[in-house]
Amino acid sequence: MKQRITILGAGLAGLLTGYRLKKLGFEIRILEARNRLGGRISTVVSDNNTLVEMGATWFGEQHTNLLALLEELELSYFEQFMKGTAYFEAFSMSPPQIIEIPTDNPSYRIMGGTFALINKLAEFFNENEIILNEQVKELDFNDNIVKIITQDKIFEANIVISTLPPALLVNSIMFRPQISSELSSIAERTHTWMQDAIKVALVYETPFWKHKNISGTLFSNVGPITEFYDQSDAENTKYALCGFINSSYAQFSATERKEKILSQLERLLGNEALKYKSYEEVIWSEEVFTKNKMQENIFVYPHQNNGNAIFSPAYFNERFYISGSETSQYFPGYMEGTIFSSNKLVSKIIR
Ligand SMILES: Cc1cc2nc3c(=O)[nH]c(=O)nc-3n(C[C@H](O)[C@H](O)[C@H](O)COP(=O)(O)OP(=O)(O)OC[C@H]3O[C@@H](n4cnc5c(N)ncnc54)[C@H](O)[C@@H]3O)c2cc1C
């Protein structure tokens, strides 16, 4: 009998796992809580169709599984623009230092935005196979068939694969019967990569920084910006700057935060920085399908418990698998780790 597999989450892990299993002849359904695909991959179409990355962006030559997947899906990539002056603000009392960025280990971006990877995988499914706006709330393993309960529907499957970050999984889904306290307590203490990140992008009509031989690369201990980069397209026809804000700035109002970011950009890049066409920001700690309120009181170190062996076995009589970036033993938290864990799980299911 054809095995019916339901995958929870339509981020990179869910879509890639579904893509591989469907190719092998399994019947696949993917349930996604958000009203969009991609999870922590989110390429926003901003002013003048300029694409800015509010989630995953960069990778390197060490990310061999990602490079192989891009080749398999016939997606191209290009080098992150780093030419020209870069600034480092070490102390608030001292002027910014001009620094040299080594060019021997470049990072890359996917042509057409990281979301091109999500779109390419999604093309492989028909409209009944990926269902958006379905927040899974309960998994019931009492019968031979697994019942997957969302806000207003009950789905059934032979096998369920979760691709939710483990902490979110155990804090937002009820299991019948309950999962072991060991699995629950480790999952709860498993760090979700970038769960507290704030990402900001500004789109410009002209790349004024490049005209002054400034790369757009900024590092700062002063803040609010901690790291910023040029995010113009590969063809150099659309122009943007994009990067990370210190996560403590989530406490400010959106207006106050923006004022502080603009004041830092003006200080470093001059008043042309204020002539932006559009401004985008995502505060990932407020994204309830990445980090929920239950996780706020539990302190975890970056990558804590990532790739823990407890995520490897199948549970509930081989009917439940836990996958996703944070379960990977190799580059956990990154796209590379996501692909590694998906590939590994598919091999396990075939066996
Ligand atoms: C700001 C930021 C910057 C990043 N930068 C980089 C980078 O430069 N390079 C890099 O390699 N990686 C980066 N990453 C990490 C990268 O995005 C992740 O490794 C990868 O996208 C994880 O994919 P995933 O499918 O495992 O998890 P997710 O993308 O988190 O997917 C899980 C999915 O499950 C869904 N979901 C949650 N709850 C439910 C529910 N109850 N029912 C149904 N669905 C549910 C979510 O909506 C989501 O779509 C970054 C991440 C962020 C947030």
C-alpha cells in the first residue's frame, strides 16, 4: 500500500523532504501554519521589485549539500559584493575604523533571492499537497492511523514528519499519548537558530555607497546595527542594504528603532542614507511560528542541543520522525544543516 506521509511545516526542510519522498512514490501532504511558504526563508519584494532577504541569505563553499541541491535544481548563485571600504565601530567614543575584509573565503547568495529555492521545490507539488494556514495543534497516535488535528480540521496519515524547530514542536503541539519527558525537556532546551534576530533592509534608487567606493559592509559594537551588507542584485540594477540589528532593540517602538538605525547609517555612510525608497524589518522573536511565548523564559545558548541524538530515532512505532535544521549534526541551524537532515531522514525512511 502506498504510504501516506504528512509533513508539518513548509520551510526548506518540509519542502525538500516532501520533494524527495514524492519522487520516490510516497503520497505527500504538507501542512503549513503560516499563510506563506519558506519558514525562515523570506525574500521580500520591496520598492521597484527589489528583493531583500529578511531570513536566510548567505552560504559558502563549505556548504556542499546546499551547493549540490542548487545544481540539482538548476539554480545559480553569485558572490556577495564586498569591494571597497568596510567600517567597524568598536567603541561609541571612537570614530569608526576602516577595515579590510579578506577575499579568500567569499560568501554567496542565490540568484533571484533565497526564495527561488523554495519556489523551485514548491513547483513540484500540486495545490492539494501543500496546505497553508493549517496550524497543527495535536497529534494523536492512539490508532493505526495518525490523526493530525489543526484549528478546524482532522487529517490522517501513516507517517508524520515534523520539521518544526524542536523547541516549538514540544511547546505548541499536544501529543497523545505524551512524548517522553526526556525528549520533551531536551527539545525545549534546543536553540532555534536566529530566533531572536532582527533583520532590516533599506532600498535605494542609487547605490550611493558604491559611488564612494564603500562596500556597504558595516560591523558595529555600538549599534543598533551589528552587521550590514550591500544587497543589490547580481546584475547591479536594484540597490539595497540589509543586515542585523541588536536583538535588544525589539523593546523599542518601530518608529524609535527606525530613527536609531537611520542615525547610525547617516553617521557611517552620510546623509544619502536617509534618502531610502523603502524600509523593511522583521523581528523574528515575534514570529510565533518560529519562536513561541513558552520559549521566552528558557535561556538557551546558541546551537544548544542542536543535532542531539534524541532527534534521530523514529517514535510511536516508526510513525513519527523529527527533522529540520536544528536536528542536524552538521551545520545545524543553517540551510546546509537543513538539507543534510532532510537527506538523512529520506534515506532512513527508504530503509
Ligand atoms: C534572520 C535569519 C537569517 C538567517 N540567515 C541564514 C544565512 O545567511 N544562511 C543560512 O544558511 N541560514 C540562515 N538562516 C537559517 C535558515 O533560515 C534555516 O536554517 C532554515 O530556513 C531552516 O529551515 P527549516 O525548514 O528547518 O525550518 P523553518 O524554516 O523554521 O520551517 C518550519 C516551518 O514550520 C511551520 N510551522 C511552525 N509551527 C507549525 C505548526 N504548528 N503547524 C504547521 N506548521 C508549522 C513554520 O511556519 C515554518 O514554515 C537564517 C534564519 C533567520 C531567521
